[in-house]
Amino acid sequence: MIAAQLGTSRDAVCAQILPPVPSSSSAGAGRPGPAWRRGPHPGCQNRDVVTRASGAADPRTVGWTDPSPSVADVGEDQLLAHLMAAAAQPAPDLPIPAGDDAAGWLPPLGATVVVTTDALVEDIDFRRAYQGPYAVGWKAYAVNASDLAAMGATPQLVVVTLLLPEATASGAVLALQLGIADAARVDGARVAGGDLSATRDRVAVSCTAIGTAAPARLLQRTAGRPGDLLLVTGTIGGAAAALCRLEAGAAPAAVPWADRLLRPVARVAAGRALADAGVRCAIDCSDGLLLDTSRLARASGCGAELWADRIPLAAGLDAVWSASPLLPAVTGGEDFELIAAAPSRIAEGLVRGAGWAADLPALHVIGRLRRAAGLTLRTRMGGPPVKTGPTRGYTHFRGGTD
């Protein structure tokens, strides 16, 4: 449509709004492979690619209806070249030259390589109404990094698949890519490659994150034992409260917990600190505290009980759930905190601050593993059970609850 209005060819429009990438970092002969070219650091001049594409000074402000050409107008090869330039980063441990069919990586000697994958699908995992492209990209990385954090691993690389309707604004896609790259940069990780494909009407983003961990210090959900104390980092319920407010039409700027939902930060340093302290059992809290604790306990061949008075709820939740914020908070999900199980000696030492740096999120004892199967939420340790109802958290394919 833009080409028709200007009376020029599609390529001319792209040259005006998406200037060709220099030959040293642009696509080689033939169709570019998924190993995107590695260019300068994403936090530097390559941010200008989004500015040129959309006219926005800050990629965080680029919207889905950005006036830049659509991805159909730009074309796959040109878009891919700009995605490479916007987010890639050179490093000696990425030895395969640009433009090949796959990226190569030299992991640290003796490290265990840990791999995870997760996807965000429009209208299932995010909504355009209150989540812009940059925030979607940020979260697409963060949900994967949270899985690595739960293993005690350090993120190293991420590869990305973008599934895009043909009408998607190219500036929005570049902003999404920068969101991924900026979130990865917080953990010292890099975008190493990816792929593009067309979809009919919804955007989807799939990331595969690769990390490393010392073999003897892996955290695994199978390593809990009866009697272990249950720990959780940070606070619970803020993301679920934000979702309620945003779905009701509130603007993100008016929601105190919006960043917990829209731009979560994986607890990577906390996962390493747990591993360094001798903890060997953890899971990330993404689908709800009750559901994820149940998963950890079941994987360890145990049951669990949680103590409601010890669960660190986010501040101000009664403004959303005036009757009682407890059950919505512990079943809402999207917290991306870490749940861990550890012998009492280790757990109590960590809570007192031994081996737990002041800049890490607060750590709380919230319950314990037991021999009897199942999960019980009690008012307090030794107190009566709290009726939780059928919903314990979010699951796909069951209307979103379990």
C-alpha cells in the first residue's frame, strides 16, 4: 500500500525506510540461512535500524500499528538482514561464519549444556492491546531464561523463530527482536540465530535458550526429599493482579505490577546462588505457586504442604481481590520466581543471609516436602487446611486452569 501511494517500487520504499545493510553484515548469495549474521552490540548503533524503520526514537515505544512497511513489502531477505544487524553480536565462541545454515558454538570446557524452549502466541500468551512488540520480545526471552535459572544454569545463547502475518509492520518486528536481544544482554547472553515464517493472522515467537552449568551443581525438580523445606524468591501474585487490571482495560502505566507481567526478569543470579549453597532441587514458578510446587513434589516422589502465612504476597493485592488475595495470587502464575527444596540446615542458613547476597531477591521458607502424596495449603505450619478449589494454576488445553 505504501509503495502504491508513493508511486515507487517495493524495493525503493524499503531502501528509503529500511536502508540496505552494508555488505559486510548483509545476506550473502542465495536465501539466508537461520544463522543470523553477527554484527555490533545490540545496545549500540544497530538500535538505529528500528528508528529508521519506524521513526520512533525508542524501540520500546514502537507499536504494532507502526507506519513502517509491512513484512510482505520488505521481503524475507531484507527483513532477515536487518534482524541480524539489530540483535546479533560477534564473539570468539561463535566460530561459524555468517550466513550458514546453522550457528556454531564452543561451550566452556567441562560445562553441562542446558537447553530449553518456550513460545508466546498472540491472544494466548500476550495481547497487542497492552503489550507492545518490544515487551513481547523481552518476555519471550525471559520465560526461557527462567527455565535455565531453575536449573542453576547461566544463559549463553538464544535462537528465535518469528511467525508473522504478512501485514505485520517491519518496525514492530525489529522492535520485538531488540526486546529479545536487550533482555538477553541483561544475563550476558546473545542472539545466535533464528528463522522467519508467515502465519495467517497471529504473531508467535518461539525462543530456544542455551545455557551452561557446572555438572555437580545442577538444580533439578527430581532432587527433593521428604522433610526438605520449600523456599521461594521474591513475591507472588503481582503478575496475576496486573493481568486482571490490564484485561479490564487499565493502561500499563496505571498498574503497579505491570512490569512483573510484561517485562519479567528471570532469577538467574538467584538460581546460581541456590546451586552454590548446596541446593539441588528447584522449579520456576510460571504457572502458579500451587501447581508448580505440586510438580516439584511429584517429580521428587513426595507430597508438599504450604503455609499461607509465610507466602510473600506482592504488596497491594487487596486492591484487586478485596475479599482475599491469597488464592488468586497462588494460582495466577506468571511470577517467574524460583521455588526450591533444601534440607533445613541449608534453607535456614540462606534465609538468614549466609551465601545469599543483599542484591538478590528476598528468600522465604513457605512450606516443606513430606512423604504423603498431594499438596495441602495450610493457614500456617500445623494449622488447618485452606480450601483451594479445583484450580491450582495455568495449563494449556484445559481452558487455562488445572
